[in-house]
Amino acid sequence: MVAKSYNSELQGFMIGEHYMEKVGVELEYLGDVDFKVKFGHGAMDDLVIAASRVPEDQSGGVARKLLAASVTYCMAGWLFTLLQKTRVDVNAFKARTEVTMSKDESGRDFVDKINIQIQVQISDEDVNAFERCKSIVDRGCLISRSLIRGVKVTHSISRT
């Protein structure tokens, strides 16, 4: 088997006085309809998408789940980080995200709405610090702000 992969370049560039970081992932074909997402990050294991394990009519929705995981981790992780920095004692922490689909004018599916619900259990003495952290996160995280602003998506397809 010959592995086919897409590898985005990891580099940065300057805009004015600001360094703009690029990050990327690599997608490797494993055979059949299976792929491996290589994150190249010490905090993340590679992810195998084994669509061959489920019937074809149940293999959809993987990309939506990855999008939901990304925005959920960003938003909830940002809140959790702020709570830790303000020394809020978190007793329980849970997040759930729902992605709602719709159809465009030509009948193609698109993500219309993402609803994130974060539940945090804290003591009464930490309520003020929690509310301050919540007000910061209510302005959005990197991923949610990027989606709201309309991320520019480019692509190229070539034969090798």
C-alpha cells in the first residue's frame, strides 16, 4: 500500500509588528475509506478515522464532530484555564456541543449553528471570580471568534 498524504507547511510570518503563527495537520490515507490525522503535537495523539468499521450510511458526520470538538475544546479550555489562573476550585467541569446543519440555495449541507453548553461546579465563595472568567469567555475563544468573523478557506488540489 502506498500512503498518500497532505502536509501543510508549518511556519510563521510577520504582519506589522505581529508574528502570525501557522499550524497544520497531516492527513494520511490508510486504505479503504480510513484516514489518520497527524497533529504533530505532544499533547495530542494522532486520530484514526476508521469509516470502514461502520456501514456506509452511518459514516457521515465525522468532520462536523471534529469541528464541534475543536470549538468545544477551545471555549471550554479557555474557561478552564482562566478559572485555574484565578484559583477557582473546580469540582466538576463538563461541556456539550450540538452542531445544527442546514442547506444552502443549491441544496448542499452547511453548518448553520454551533451551540456550546458548559457546566461548571464551583463553591459559592468562587462565584465572583467565576463570573469574571465567564464574562471574558462570553466574548468567544480563538475558534468561535474566527468562525463568527468568517474564516477565509483556501485550497488546492494537485496530482502527484
